[in-house]
Amino acid sequence: MNAKTTLEIIAPTVEEAIAQGLAQLGLTADAVSVEVLDAGSKGLFGLGKAQVRVRLTVHGPGGPEVVEAEPAAPKPEPKPKPVARTQTPSPRAQGGPAPVKEPESKPEHDPLLDHTEAVVSKLLHMMGLEAQVSAHYGDIDREDRRYINVDVRGSDLSVLIGRRSETLNSFQYVASLIIGRETQQFVQLVVDVEGYRDRREKQLVQMAKRMADQVAKNGRKQTLEPMPSAERRIIHIALREHPAVTTESTGEDPYRKVVILPKED
């Protein structure tokens, strides 16, 4: 296994950040190396409490190395690394675990994912929020553009979601713009906070099906509350194959709504 797992933590102190990261990874301190990315500064516009940002990198099978300095690394590394590299190919060549582990591991350090985590962590840091950030590639859209899913986890993050996820959508948009400009490529992020988007999607699908049943029974259209485009899209997809109703959007943002209508015979 050449791939390494990294995790960025934002907390009031370095010690707290390391403790949170180790708890999330389920590892001890000797199994990771620690890099302090930001020693701590005030929040956006000088407001909020000081925060530090730390990156934890999980050691591979070669053995634990807590020392960050690269000159010290060659001493312990030569012994375990050749062993790990000679032993690893043989089980992969003989057994079936390889196809399962390959998709999970991904590249050792994907520059775009690393940069995404750094930007999102920095924005959260400027907002005075403590959170763990992890990024991974998601689905590919119709134009062959790959989404980057960003998972943000921590305590007291409801302020990041906002009313009808308006704050979260704005945060996602700003982060996408910053990363796209700095990497000079199109980047589409999907930022989720503590699984909020999955829960919200399930709620929307259930509501859409319930309202569609009402429309099918009484033959009268139903107009839903205003929603952002991503949520309207969930409604349209959920009812796309419904035999008795169809959907359309009406109005102008931010008050644009989905209308569920009975299909004409």
C-alpha cells in the first residue's frame, strides 16, 4: 500500500487538533506524522477565537515515523520499506483483495484534492469554525466533468448550513471559484456538512412522492415552496418516471418553485 491517508483538523490548540484527528482515525500518535499548517490566527476580519490547522498523515505499512524532518527519515525508512514493497505485490498478485483496496486508496497525494481540503479548511478557519475536512472524487456529469465531494464534520456547524442550506450553497460556490481560479481549471464542489445533504435529499424525495400521490388522486396541481436549483433538480428526478404526474419549474430565483401537475391523457 503506497497510498497514505491524510486528515486536516482545525482546533483551538495543536494538542486538541491532534487528539481530534487521532480519535477520528482510531490510531495512536506513533502511527501518524503531524504537520502544523497554521499556527493560529484570529477569524475573519480579526473576529473569533484563534485557531490552528494541522495535517495528520497516516504511515504506511513500513512502520511508524513520528518525526516530521525529512533528513531523519532515511534512517528508519530503508529497513521497513523494502520489506513492505516486496511483500505487498505477492498477496495482490495471488488474491482478490487488490480490486477492493485500489479504488479506496486512490493516488498517494492527489494535488487537486489536497488543495481542495486546504482551501475549505482555510475558509472554515477564517469563519472561526472547528471542523475536519476530507475530499474525494465523485460522479462525472454529462459534460465529462468530475465533481469533488467535500465532507465537513465537527460540532456546532449549523451556522454553515443556514436556512434552506443557503449559507452552505454560497460557501460551496465561493470555494469552487477560489479553487478553480488558483488551479486554472473548472472545479465543481459538492460540500456536505455532517451528512446534511443526504438527509435533505431523502426528505425531498419523500415529500415529492407524497405530493405526487395527492395530485394523481385529485387531479389538481401542487406548487412547492421556493428551493435552490440543486433541490429542484432532486424533485424533478424523483418524479421523472412517475406514471401520473409531471413537473416544471416556475418563477425567478431565489423564489423559483417546482410545480407538480397531472399528466394529460
